Amino acid sequence: MTTRRQDQAAVLVLVALWLLFFWRLFTPIPGDQASIKQGDFSGQFVAFASYQYDRFTHGEIPLWNPYNNGGLPFIGDTQAAVFYPPRLATIALSALAGGWSYHALELEMAAHVLAYSLMMYALVRRMTRAQTGSVIGGLTAALIASYGGFLSGYPPQQLAILEAAIWLPLGILGTLEATREAALRWPWLVLAGFALGLSWMAGHPQTSWFLTYLMVAFLAYRIYHARQRWTVFVGGTALIGVLSGGMAAVQLLPGLEYLAHTARVGLMFEDKANGFPVRDLLQFLFPGQLSLFSPLYIGIGGLALVLVLVWFYRSVAGSRFWLVTALIALGLSLGSHSAIFPALYNLLPGLRFFRGQERAAYLVASSLAILAGLSIAALLHQPPQDDSTRVQMRRTLWAIVAAAAAGIVLSGSGWLNNSPADSLDAAVFSTFLAVCSAVLLGTILHKPDSRLYPWLWIGLLCFDLFSLNMAATSTYDPVPPTQQLSLTPPPLIAQVLADEQTPFRVDGFRGLTDNYGSLDQVMDMRGISPLFLDGPYHLNEPDKINPLAWELFAVRYVFTDWQALPVSSEIVDTGEDRYGAVNLHRLRNPRPFAHLVYRAEVPDSDAFAYALLDNPDFDPRQTVILDQSPPFELPADPPDPAAAIVTDFAPEHFAVTVTTPENAILTLAHPDYPGWQASIDGDPAPILRAYGALSAIAVPTGDHTITLTYDPLSYKLGAGLSLFTWGGVIILGVWALMRKRHAGR
């Protein structure tokens, strides 16, 4: 069979296996369907993507989101992935299909897994292109990477992790091809920069940060072995950085601006040093134990291949790089449980920005998948000739069997799981797989020229990974996607939406929950987005029943199981959420979204502002706390009458008409954030910081129209850079295709 036909057959195999793995997402039979269970996927990603869909299909760019966290810069929230090309494609296809749905994002997730498997196959295939077992090696790496414990565990729920992770093979492939010859082939580095740029646009900076360091290290490794000058490394790194940064600038610049104003800035070392407990290393042999997910599991056969490579094929090109990468990443994934994270904390720029060091399992799983692919390719291409090496290999394989069998003996002790029955099941299954792997790999050692046994090996690997991860109960529910989440607002939310005295906010800690304010377009003072503006977070989060936050954020409705609130309210409806019974309270005297105040306090800092708000004698409706003195004298007594009415309200723009017989401070239940610009009767006006979190405008005596518009410089600069970079990448791509076509004539 020709090389092209081998690759075509391998691609068909990967597509068929992908359809098998996700068949319950594709089947038209409702009783057989499964869907991603509710959690971060529904509460964060479906909700935000629904908001994207609504804005884009109305010809609007979603720069600001007023529906969660009391308001947030949507363009700056990395996980929103506002301009991520595959997300834009999902939105466009959904519009053509008739509208947004839960299933649309499930299909986007599955499509990324397929793309990852194909790109990983292409990478390992190119790494081993001169070897007999190259196709089997590529398939092995693709299957482990795509269907192993990492990518099939929590990344489908944490969709941004999955979508940022899958571009690793393409980035490494571009770097590999760029350094194959004596002179650096710069067009291939463009491909590497393109892949890294897509990763940064996908919305999980920590994963993209891992990939960035991996690609820089791989480029350095390749240039070092090619004995090229260090200036080539610097130039190549700069090209990748400029391309990826330029592509993602439209999101990166607003994201960096947002990060500087979030509550995460104050996190300390202890908050970031969490990682896997050391016992979780047992996941390599016993998946499904010790924790809900098993991101370190690469299959028993995959583990066997890695050990074979380490002990007997250490000279395989590139194997040492991927082994060192896996070991460093594994140490980093342990967080403070190993010395690696503390040692690198002050050395690697950017590391101190991230929590959840166990996510370094991304590099562990990817590196081990590549090592397993290199191992089986080398084994098929150049099997050991001497009997002693074969005997040692078999001993290594049967040592894995012995380790797995030890789990059977100790399963009743509770060292794997509180349930001895579950521990026994896991240990028996692992032992069975270890025996099958030892027998099959031993047969391949004896008959390396057989065409049957390598494909039986692929079948065993699929059986292993698919048995554990296909429709896993930790990720999927056995119900159709239409039953997971209704895109029609439930009765309690419909009651709120029927109130036309807008704008106002709700406290959706119960009843609404998660980021469903964005889904139902109800302005919630809460949300689950991991980035929360520091000031609003300080006001919102201390208490779940929080009358002060209700006052400052213009809350009119409160969802809670309480029968009576600390402030005057009435129950207007009752219902249920996933936690139980819930009441919908309407406050009898809510603060309006725009409110005139005639007294001001000017403390030295936000901290003093919060302390003043904590004083039970302080009345925030009568007195505003400002970060600077107002530009005019305020009256000694509040005048009457005075009015502030919101006449126009949209996410990036709203207007207020004010009538005041005296100088006043217009307080707004709207976050103070860079990029918002105010005007009074068309003339620019400064925005004051109120209550350590919100916005206010000093308004002189008379009748005025005040407008606020969100027009951030960070977005305009980022959009300009991204347009320029994408234009250059497209031109280079067209030029390369035309050149290749011309050369082929």
C-alpha cells in the first residue's frame, strides 16, 4: 500500500473511531442520546456562547456584558473567546440551522477532539516518517492524546481548556518542519505561530501559556541539535510570538486590562500552589479511583510503551525531549507537593498568574502520547535482535502486570477508593489490560513483520480508552441535550422579564444561578465567571444574603429559599431550582439604577470606602463615597423635586435624563471600569469611582442628558493589530499555495 493510501486509511480509521466514541451525541434516537452534564459547560460556556450568538446575529460586537457579575467587559473575559474562529463558525452554522442550542456547543467540542486526533496523527507520522511502524505510531499517539484520561475528563466541561489544548500538534509540527534542514524554513514557523495564536484565542490562558513554553523549548532543542546560531532561535521565537500575539491581540489586550482589575490579582502563593496529591500518580494504573477524573491515565498499553521506550529505545530522535517535558510537567502538576512548582514560581514569567497546577497534566498527557507513538513505531521498525533484550522487555511488561495485580490484593484496604468493590473492579480491569498488553506486545516482539498484530494493538488500545471514557458518567448524562437545559426562560425568570421598569438587577444566587443571566438576559449581580472585577466582587461576595449589595447594584428581585428578607419585600412567585424550593422576592423600595445624591464622602482608598459602607449608621442612598472631591459645592440639604430617568439602555451604551435644582452626584449601579466614557449634553465628563466599585457623574444644576458609552482603547488597538496580522497570515498562506501549485506544474 502506498504512503498516501496508508494515510487515507488511517484518517478513515480515526474518523470512524471518533464517531464511535461520540455516537451518543450523534444518534437521532432520543432514548440512546447522551449529553454533557450540567456544570461549567452549561453554566459558563453555553450561557456565554448564547450571549455571543445573540449579539453577533444582530450585527453587534459583544464588548460588554451587563447580565453577570454586576457587569463585566465581555471582550476581556478570556473564557468568552469572543473572536475565536471555530466559535464564530459554530455561531454561523447555528444561525443557518435555525438558532442557538445546547447541542451546538457539544458538536463544537467533539469537532475539536477530531481535529486534535488528526493533527496528532500528522505530527507523529512526520516524526517517524522513515520507520516501518510510522502509521501505527501516529494512530497510537492520536488515540491516547484524544481519548485518554486528560482530554476526555474535565476539558469537555471546561471547554476553553480543550479548545486551547488541541493546537499543540500543529504548533509542534510547524516547528519540526521549520528545523528539518540546515537553514530555517520560515514559512513553517508561520504555521507554528498560527497554531499558537488560535490557542490563545480559544480562551484558556494557562493552557496556552503551557503551549507557549513548550514550543519555545522545542524550537531551542531543535536548533541546538542542528548546531545553528542562537540568533536563529531568537528570530524564530520572535516570529512565532509576533504572529500569535498579533492574531489574538483583539482579545489579549482587553484581557490583560481586565486581569489587572480583577479579584484574582490579590491571590497569594498558597492560593496558586494547589496540585495533584502525590497519591494521584496511581492514576497511571488505576483510572477512576482517588478522584472524579483521571487526567494522568494514558492507557495501560500506553504506559507499557513509554516504559519500553525509556528503557530500550532511548536513542529514538526526540524521545529525551518529550520524556523531560513529561517529568517536569508531572512535577509541576503536583503543585506544592513537589519542589518543582516552588522552584519555578519566581523563574518562569507568567506562572504566578495561574491557579490549578494540576492542569499541567495537559503537557504530561501530550508528551506521553507522543512517546508511546514513537515507541511502537521504533518497535515495529527495529525490533531487538538479541534474546537478552527481548527477555528484559518482557520482564518490564510483566512487571506492569504484577503492579496491577497488587491492586487486586490490596483492594479491600481502601487505599484506592472508599468502596472495596470499586477498587477491586478497577484493579481487575487494569490487570486484564496489562496481561493483554504484555501478551500482544510480546507477540509483536516475536513477529514484528506481521500486519495483524499491530492492528490488534490499536484495537486493544481503543478497548482500553473507550471502555473507561466513552460516555463516562462524570462527563455525560444519558439524556438528550434538549433535556439538559431549556433555552426558554423558566416561569420564575419569565416573571422577572415581564417587569418593564428596566433597568434593574436581580440576586440570582438561587433560582437563576451560574451565568444564566447571560442566557436569559436578566441582569444578575452574581455569576461564576472566574474573573470578577475586584470592587464589585468585594461588595457582592461576603454574604449570600447581602442587603448592601442589593442597594448599590439596584437589585429589585431576589431569588432565595428564605421566607422573609432583612429588607421589606413581598414574595411574588415560588418555584424550584436544582437545589430545591425557591421564592422570588420583589423588594418594595429598591434603589433605582440611576440615583441622585447630594452628599459625598471622600476617603483615602477603596479599603476605607468599604469600611465606611460597613458602618451600620451610614446611608448609601443619601451619601455617595467618591474617590475624589466633586468639582463643585454640593447643597447642604437635598432639594426636591429631582429626577434621574434611564431613557435608553443597551450593553455598551445607556442614557439618563436628569432634572436637578442643585448640583448633584448621579450614582449609577454600574461598575467603574476603563473604556467607559461619559458626556453631559454631548460634552465629555469625567467618571468618578463611587463606593469603591461603581460609577458616578457630577451633574450641575439644570436639565441634562447624560450618556455613557463603552469604547475601550484596548479593543481598538487589539482589533487593529489582529486585522493586520490576520491579513498578513492569509496573504502568506495564499502565496504559499500558489507557489506550491506553480512548482507542481
